[in-house]
Amino acid sequence: MIVGHCRTKFLPISEVFIENQIFELENVKPIVLTCELENAHLTHEIKIFSFCDDRRTFHRTFYGTFFRLIKKMPKREGEYFGNVIRENGIQLLHVHFGTDAWYFMKLKKLANIPMVVSFYGYDAYKFPKMFFGIGKMLMRKVFEVADAIVVPSVHMKEHLMGLGCNVSKIRVIPWGTEPITHPKSFDGTSNSELITHDERYMKRNIEHEIHSIRHTGSVRFISLGRMVEKKGQIYLLEAFKRVLDSGVNAELTIIGQGPLRNKLVGAIDKFGISAKVNLIDKLLNSEVMQVLMSHNIYVQPSVVSRNGDQEGIPTAIMEAFACELPIIATKHAGIPEIVENNVSGILVPERDSEKLAEAMIKLAKDTELCKQFGVNGKKIVNEKYNVNKQNKKLCELYEREIDRFNSNI
């Protein structure tokens, strides 16, 4: 089975959830169709077709930028990708992000093959509210044209139904993470020398970048995510200040980059907690697992942003569970579907730094509860969010849509 994966930019390092869907499927030959290459040196040895390999050409021109902004694929690009599909025998298109689906939609008609579209967060919650209702209109067209819509949570399924998507087209298939078989102790060390399960990327020792690893006797909190409003890091910093004021010996690592970085740095200085906070711009996928296993508690303080943007299910929660970390998170979007309150973690209201601090203090003082939550969380992720099980469901969806499409020709 040959599947063409479509993404306007392939592939931001933060989109590991897409990478797993492309490279981890058995009996599926992936071919990537993209407008712009990013981090190409980190990708596997597969066929990648980019309409403009030279970043200075079409998509970097005013003309190309205009077409991308209005999400309309130019004729020349459509002809190029149409030839790629025919010459490589691609049987189905899987478009990643609903916003990209509008751009690649014409390829379905050109090649006369089925199209599956995955929604992840921004495309489902924020984009439909943009451009005075035009965003919602564009997404409804995507719902109409796509043969199947894939979402990571029931919450997002119900949201897309409210936007007008036919429920019969929607499939809830969360992206998963690879299981880690060796156990982890609460002091942040692994009982195995192998601390990363991802051999695809180069390894480097990064402990010198995180001063918390060298400190003993402190509880190490960690949070991952782009520095944007919906990730809620400002509330985490406010809560962490309360944790320190309570007398708990703790440290915090935040991994990510984004437009709110300067604001967060300013808050750290204002609260006087710079000696206890580590900010790391970005890590390779293998390094993320290494750093998670060097911490004790994972915190996901996500919020609905003022422009309506929300999470799907944060990949970092699955990765933290795989490392047996207890989770503290907000009751946001699909998060309660993976984090069961008082079973695998603690859920608190959005934008409530006081409640967030109380949960952090509680777990910091209760090692046994942390261990219990970590074990329960790992069991949940291995049973329900195992990447191999989720990818099997995706393969079955591909086969079903190809068979159904061909039977209607």
C-alpha cells in the first residue's frame, strides 16, 4: 500500500506525532509531498517530493506567499504533484492538518484517489474562527471532500461535528508513543543504561544543559511545549513561585520556544526564581525522553487561548507517561481522556495557578503517590496509546477507504 503524506512544510521538529504516523506503519510505503523542506537531514530515507527544493524560489516569492496565504495551490504545482502521484502509484493521500487539506485538496480530484485528513488542534479550534467566518467555510469544504477525518480525541470529534462535519466520516485515532520497557525510579534515574528508545537521531550528552540534574534532594518538575498562550506556561511559573514559597525544595525545566519566550523570561526574573528554572529551546526526540526520565513530575498547564486555540492531546503527556512520570494537568480539551484524575495524575481548572501549585506541592511531598500515578499512567499509555496499536488502526482505515473508493468507481 502506497500512501502520499501531504504537509506544506516538512517537517517541524515539534511534529513527532506526524513522523510516527509516516514512518512506523507496517506494510505501508510512505511518500511525502511538500511545499518546503525543513529538518530534512533528520528524516528517514524515503521519497520526498518538494515543488521547490530551493528555498529562494517559488514559495519564497511574493507570488508564492500569496497563494499559500489564501490556501490555493497554483496550477503548476498541482500538475507537478499530480505527476508524482501517478508515477509512484500512490493509492491514498493523507493530509496532515485540516488547514493544509484545503491547499492539497485539488490533488484528490486530479489523481482520483481517496483522501484522509488528520486534525491536530489549531486547525480544529482556532482556524475556523479566523477571517470573519471564512476559516469555518473552508473547513466545511474539507469535511465535504475528505473521505475520512482523523482526530485524536472525543472532545475534538464533538467539536468538528458542531462545525458541520458528518459524524460518519470521523475516526478517533490518537497518535501514540513507543513503549519503554525498563522501569524508572522516583529519583529521576533509569534502571537501564538505555535511556532512549529512539535510535533514529544522533545522541549527545545534554545533562550539562540542565543544572537541575546535578542537584540532589530537590523535586524536579518538567513541562514541554511551544511558548504560546494555549500552553499556559505563565500559570506554571506563577504556581512554581508558590511551590517555592511553601518551602518545597524544587526545580522546574521548561522545554520549548516561541513568541512568548521573552514574556516568560520576564516573569521568571520578576518572581525571583531564575536560579530554580531551566529554559531549553528545543531538543531532538531522543533527547526529550532522556530529559523526561531525569525528572520526577510532568506538568501540562494548557488553556483555551483568547483566539480559541486548544490542544488535541499533547504528545508530551504520552511521553511522560511512558517514562512513568505522574501528571499534573488542566481540565482542557482531550487531556481528561488520557489523564484520569487521582488515578494517573491530578487535574485542575485552567488558569488557576493556586490550584496548580496545590497539586504540585501535594505530589512533591508524596513519593508513593507519584510512583502509583506513574505506574498507572504507563499502563494507560501502553494499552491505549501504544504507537504500534494506533498505527494498526490507521492502516486499517487506509485499507478500508481505498477499498470503498475503488468499489464506487
